[in-house]
Amino acid sequence: MEIKKKDLDQYSNKIYDAIIIGGGAGGLSAGIYLQRFCLSSLIIDKGKARSFWMQELHNYLGLPSDTPGRNLLKQGKQQYEEVNGHLLNGYVEEITEEDEHFLVKVKVGRQNTIETTFKAKYIVAASGIIDHLPPLEDMKNVFDYAGYNLHVCMVCDGYEMVGKKCGFIAGSEASIREMIWNLSWFTPHITIFTHGLFEMSPELKEILAENNFSVVETPIKQFLGHDHQMSGIELIDGTIIKVETGLISMGSKYHNTYLENFDLERKGGNLITDKMCRTSHPRIFAIGDLKVGLNQVVIAAGDGALSATQIWRDLCRKSHHKQPL
Ligand SMILES: Cc1cc2nc3c(=O)[nH]c(=O)nc-3n(C[C@H](O)[C@H](O)[C@H](O)COP(=O)(O)OP(=O)(O)OC[C@H]3O[C@@H](n4cnc5c(N)ncnc54)[C@H](O)[C@@H]3O)c2cc1C
């Protein structure tokens, strides 16, 4: 059931077993499992999940290989509602802890915004990350191709790039060092674009030249092509470089500011968890792209199952302690 803005007061005093921040692949999976353990859950999601930008999910067992992420989300939401889960379209600003409960402060509505607070015993942080894209004057031009044949994830789409002329748009020297050899597993035809964002060291330039990788340091003006298929990259000096595919590696923004009141163990922007996705706080779980691991839909969905099962086990154990055998 979707909670409407006008009904917020009815739910703000309820203590949910778990509140899930983020309704992407991970959050929806956690919600479905929690409800099926006969626990109460609320998913708060601001929308536009990373899965939403995924135009074709090629590698998920059992789904047609052109499944758009938005279909997966629509179906997942429907499944969650069928088991009576609560959904709210809102932005989680802050979480605090009080008497064994979490207070989740949420902003609801872009216009006439209402601020409200929900309560829960457990938190599942499923708010993911979002990729930094090349900053062009016309960002619509980037969105026309990103997620189609201008990819952001080599694990997801390396296979789509096999043997093709690939434009690799890097955000830093570190990203070139980290990615170039793995990318060359799929294709040897790589042109690296720095978009004029950083100076490359002479040592790296030499290694790249020795291995026949071209480097372009002039900023990009626009991506060329049609029907969401990029076929070239135009530089600000008018030069056009033909490509058949592309990979962006410019880092990510981590959606975790609402957890700032907790001194959770992290690795960079990612949260460190145990094998059941529990963070260093015993009642905060982190799943999907936000935790250290592999950023894949199948992992996010699996993490949802793990975190919900552990929450159920915790609550089950607590309730048994009340009635010793
Ligand atoms: C273009 C593209 C192609 C991809 N292709 C593939 C592929 O082929 N195969 C594959 O396995 N993976 C692919 N991925 C990766 C995959 O999309 C992610 O691994 C997966 O979506 C992670 O799920 P998640 O639930 O962790 O996060 P998300 O799906 O990103 O969901 C997080 C949700 O939390 C919300 N949120 C964030 N902050 C807040 C807040 N403060 N309050 C409320 N809500 C909040 C976000 O808006 C979002 O809706 C691709 C990703 C992209 C971008």
C-alpha cells in the first residue's frame, strides 16, 4: 500500500519492525522477504533508482536479456504491495536513535513539502549510489546515450563491448589504472578521454602508448549518434572520433548522508557489513550498491533476502527469550 501525503499522521506513531531506505532492487527484495516473515516494513524511496537508469538488464537469471530496470521495479513494487508492505515516496533526511528505536525523518512532496518522522526497530539502508557522468553543457545529450551503448558498468556490459571501438571516459588517473587492463579483456580498440579534467602523468602516458591505447585530453563537446546509439564523440575543437560503444568511469555519489549520526565502519563511501549485511551497528543493515561488494542487481536482491532473514532471526530470538522453555 502506498501511503499518501494526507494520511501520513496515521502511520507516524506506528513502530515498524524495519524501515527500508530505498526502493530499488535491494530495498524491494528486503521488503518482500520481511513481509513474508510476517514482519511490518515501510520502504521510503525518493525514486529514480540506479536500476531505473538501467535500460537493459542482460545478465539476470530467468529474465529476458532486454528487460528494462523500470519493469523490474514495477514488478517488484507490485509483489511488495501484494504482501501488504507499506511504501512512501519521500526523501530520508536523517536518522536518530532513541530508546531502542530509530526515528526516521522524511521530507514528503516537492511542493508544499511536509516533514514527518517514522519509527522502526531496524533500518535497512538500501539507498545505493549514482554514477557521475561527463559534465557537458547539454546534459540531455549525455542522457540520450548513457545506459544504452554508453555504459557505466564493465561487469554488466563488458560483453556488449567485445571487439568494438570503445571510448573510455575516465574521471582520474586512478580510474585508468584500475580499469584499463580489465576493459582490454573485452576489446583492444580503446581510446581514453580525460575530458580535460586532469593531467595525466608522463609515466602513465608512456605505458598507454606502449600498449596501443590512444589518449584524448581535449574536452568533449558532445556525443553523436541517433536512437540512443552513440557512434562518435565530438571534441570542443571540432574533431570527431568514431566509436561503437563507450564506458564511463568517473566515480559515484553515495546516498548515505542520513546515516551521519552513526559512526558506522566504512570503506570509502561504502558501508562494511558482515555476511548477513549487518553493519557495525547491530540494528542497521546495508545492502546493494551502498555496501562493499559487487554492484549488481542479483547481489542487491540477494542482500535483501539476507538482511530480512537476519532481522527475522533476531526478532524471533528476542521473542523466545520472553517465554523460556
Ligand atoms: C546504466 C546502468 C546499467 C546497469 N546495468 C546492469 C546490468 O546489466 N546488470 C546488473 O546486474 N546491474 C546493472 N547495473 C547496476 C544495478 O543497477 C545496481 O547494482 C542495482 O540497481 C543496485 O540496487 P540498489 O537497490 O542497491 O540501489 P538502487 O537500485 O539505486 O536503489 C536505491 C534507491 O534509493 C533511493 N534513495 C537514495 N537516497 C535516498 C534517500 N535519502 N531517501 C529515500 N530514498 C533514497 C534512490 O533514489 C533509489 O531509488 C546498472 C546500473 C546502471 C546505472
